[in-house]
Amino acid sequence: MNIHFIGGSDAGGWYIGADGKIHRIPGWNPEAMTELTRAVEIINAAGRLKTPGLGDATIKGVMQFVQNELSTHVKEGGVLVIR
């Protein structure tokens, strides 16, 4: 398992690999990072909605985008920590 640490900017970050060593993650496209950050914020806010079905519908609308972006940068079995 890899643990990825991203600072919430386009500056990249680092991860601790399965080998126990620290590896550098190159920076992301600034616009893509902004979009991903906003999509994660939407998921976070939608999870707190009380109206039945509203949160689920909202999350469904952005989840595929988030999954696609993360799968590009975080390989299977990885854990992402966004700060």
C-alpha cells in the first residue's frame, strides 16, 4: 500500500511506498487540482445534507470525475491524504 500526501495545491507531494521509502509526486495541472479540490468539497458538503436522496444524487454527479482523477495519480491500494 502507498500512502500519498498532497498539500491541496498543484505543487505535487510525496508518498511512502510499499518499500517503506519516500517518493516524490510531480505537480498536477493547476486547473485539474482546483477542480478535484472543489469536487471533493462538494462530496463533503453533500454528505451532510439532511434531505433524503439529495446528498446521494449530488455525490453521484461528481463521484466519477473524482474517481477518474484519483486513479490517474493514486495507484490501486493507495491511500490519499489531502491537506
